[in-house]
Amino acid sequence: MSDARKQALREEIAQKVREYAALSFSAPEFVPGQTTVPPSGKVIGAPELEMMTDAVLDGWLTTDALTPHLKNGWPIIWAGAVC
């Protein structure tokens, strides 16, 4: 499979992940006394799902190419955010 085709497939998958995140993880309207607020304050959305999917597509299920940088405390720029 050509590199161009692989990249096109990855972008198609990323688009589907963004669509899924919009449907599954959009914040509901907050209604005091009714809306559940997770105690962990965990927030997950399209960027997080895209990074996880990217790692799976690369075959990195435990560590990846960014691990050495994170272990050394280097800031990582990913999708416009500094991690």
C-alpha cells in the first residue's frame, strides 16, 4: 500500500474518531442538582481519542515515539497543544 493511501486512510479514520467524539463526549447542558460531575474531573474528547487511535495504528500499545521525550520532561507539541 502506498504511503499516500496510508495517509488518506489515517485521515479518514481520524475524521470518524472526531465524529464519534462529538456524539459520545460532548458536554451535556449543566443542570444544577441533576448533572453528574465526575469526581476526577476527567475530560476526554476528540484530541485524546485521536492520539490513542494514532498510537494503535502505529502499533504502539504501551509506549511510543514520544515516550523518551516525556520521560525527559520535554514539552511535546501535538495538534496545536503543548503536552
